[in-house]
Amino acid sequence: MTLNLPGPLLLALVWGIASMAGPAGAQGVRNVLPQAQPSLSSEAAAPNSNLPGPVRTIAWEQLMPPGWDPYKDLKALNLDSLKDNDPKAEEVLKKIRQMWDNAPINPQVLGQNVRMPGFMVPLEELPEGSKEFLLVPYFGACVHSPPPPANQIVHVVLDKPTKRIRLMDTLWVTGVLSATQTDSHMGMAGYRLDAKAVAPYREKK
């Protein structure tokens, strides 16, 4: 996905991404993404359990393979040497986007019945409602800010369209995860979830 951003804004984005890098590696993602995602300790309406076996509630960080460092390759890009309107900034951003679009998935969660919270980004607008959408870990991802790594985007497919959900609604989604990559106009998803239940996210009282 190519971003048409003016020079200073492009560079700010590159530096912003780079600022999350550091010795902690993947811990940087855990410190950034969960701040805006729903708390896993919260309760939701009981999902429709048409799924075989128990349903496991998972956090977004569990979609990342153990030991994966999303910023490892950024350390070789020499971001500190870039200046405003530097043509190299766009090249660097493309490299970052390519790395994140190919972010590895966690095979340990595949084929499992899971329930996870997130924000809804629609992929289509049908008269009968939405049947496919992206689930993202923080508000504005893929809409107001660039897409996160592919292993932090889930392509959700419903059995039938629904009009009950809208852009950036906060949801609990229940279904089976698979390693199906989806390249959409909103971002690259590393996972697919065939949803059997979608419920509004509710804070625990």
C-alpha cells in the first residue's frame, strides 16, 4: 500500500515508527497497541456457541509469533540520518510497509476457536449490510493512520451480512482463525476469522 504524504509528514511517520524500536523489540508493540484496545478483562454478551470445543479468549499480542521483533530490520535503515523532504524517506517507508505486510503469523493460534476484541474497518458497503471487515487492535488503524503489521490485522468473514455494525465499532468477534492472507485497499491482513458470533464490546461494570 503506497501512502501519498507530504515530505515532513512522511518523515514524521517514519521517525514515529522508528521511535517504537529498541532493545525491547516486540515488547514495543505490546506497549503501544494494547493502550487503545479493549481490555481483555472486560465482559461481553455471551457469544452464540455453535463452535466445536471451548472458545478461547486471546489478546492481540498472541497473534505475533514468540520472539518476533517487528523492528529488527529497521535498525539497519539509518533513520537518524534522514531530514525533511529527503527522497530517501519515501523509500524507507516503502521498505517498512513491505516488512510489515509480510509480518509472520503465530501458528499456535491457527484452527482454534477464539474470541477477541477489536475495532471494525468495513471492506464493503452493501444494501444488506457488512459481510466482510477488518478487525484492528486500535482506533483509527487503516483509516486515520497507516495499517499495523499484517499479523495485527484480522480479515473477518460473516455467514451473512449484518447492518448492526459500523466503522470503528468496538466488537467481540468469535470464530476460527486461519492463515489466509488478504490484501485489501485498507491493509494487508495476515489472518482470516470465519465468524460465528459478533457482539458489541461492553466494559465490565
